[in-house]
Amino acid sequence: MEERVALIGIVVEKYDSAERMNQILHEYGEYIIGRMGIPYKEKSMNIISVAVDAPMDIISTLSGKLGMLDGVSTKTIYAKSKREK
């Protein structure tokens, strides 16, 4: 199955969604390479980047689940190279 390296950018504007977001990220933990979060207190939001190495359908599902949370926005960018597992 084709795997890709991708970066999921997440903006959390509603703190109440953070717990569910973290649960979802934990569910996909085996695919996560690393994560960095930046609290932006002046705007009452958090900016998070999550690097993943996973099949395309897993990346899409993860990003979609996160983006469906109230007050959470996501955008995914993919590395150009594809890998076969």
C-alpha cells in the first residue's frame, strides 16, 4: 500500500474540542512522527503541526476527523515522494 509523509496543520479556536482532538491523535499515534503545538494566547487559539507517515486513506481520515470537530480547522500537505510498503 502506498504511504506518504504529510504535515497536518491544525488550528484550535475552541478549547473544549482539545480533549477530543487529543483522543483522536492518540488513536492514530502509530503513524505520528512528531507533533509541535504553539499556544497563541493573544488570539485565544492553539496552532499545532503533526507530521505523519501513513497510507493516504489514514492521513485523509485523520485530517477529516480533526476538521469535523467544533472550532478546529485542518489543512494537510503531502511530500512529493511516494513510498511502497
